[in-house]
Amino acid sequence: MLLLCYSDQSENCNGGGKESGQSHSFILMAPGGAACEGLCRMAKKTVTELTKEILADFLTENGYALYNAEFVKEGKDRYLRVYVDRAASDIDAPGIGTDDCERISRFLSDRLDELDPIAQNYYLEVSSPGLDRALLCDADFARFAGRPVEIGLYRAFEGKKKLEGVLVGLADGIISIDTDRGERLTLPKSEAAVTRLKVIF
């Protein structure tokens, strides 16, 4: 098994502070079985569903939370990407660091080796979501209420395809933000291509 490790600039991952600005990722290259295009041996579950199931108890017991998981093909390579964060109840803990990513990677890799559910060769990558993380679910909008956000729109609103403001929240499928002009804007979540935390240096 080939072991790779790298870091990039994005999230609170030096272990010494909650928002240091550096994100660490830990990658394993996992050899698969016979080349079977797009097939998972555990046909009743997708790769991401199985990944979430494997990690659920481990993350909870160790003070982590799963932000997102995806299994994608880029060029000729496949990647199982897992994004982890501190549990919302542990917000005073240091940010996710390289040691955390490695710990989670090794646990997940060992379990996937045991189950051997993926037919193809793939890279397993574990990292933090980043300071400019997208808000994906209702819990994200509740957790980051009061923080500056940027909203990318599918269609322009008043000539703009991006809105900025302080997140008020998400209720009944409606996103509310307060702009720097003192206005409160609301829009259906379905009209937002992406809502991200705005990084302010």
C-alpha cells in the first residue's frame, strides 16, 4: 500500500488553534481487485454509504464529525474523499490536524481492507472541510449562523450571481442573510448553487 501525505492552505489544522488557516490531508492508495468499471462488490450499498456506516461510531467516540464523503473519478483515477471536523459539541478543541487525518485514514483503510468492497484501485483521502467550506445540510446552516457567507446563484439576482452577508439561518427551505447595507435578503435554498463561509483575513 503506497502512503502519501500532503497539506494545502484552507482550514484550522495545525492542532494549535481553531482556525490557523492550514488544512492537512492524509492519502492512501488502495489496490483494488479486478478492474470492474463503476462496480462495487457490495451492490446494495454505495461506496459513500458504506464509508459513512463504517465511520459513524468511530468518529462519535473520538470527538469527530463527518462533514461529507464522496467517491469520484477524475481522469483515470478514483478517489474516496472523506471530510471530517470536530464534533459541534467540542468547538473549543483544537482544529483537525495531520495526526487526526492519519488516525481516521488508518482506521477506515483497515476496515475497507477487511470488507474489500471496491473493485477498482482508488485513493483514500481524509481531510478537513476548509475555512471556506460549503454549507451542505440544515445542521451546517444552524451551526454557522452569525458567520459571513457567500452565496452563488444559479440565476442572477439584481444583476448579481453572488450574494454576500451574515448568515441568519435556514428555515423551511429559505436562506436568510443580513447584508452590509442593513437589508435582510431571503431566497429559496433551491436557487443557491452553493453557500460557503466567507474567509476574512
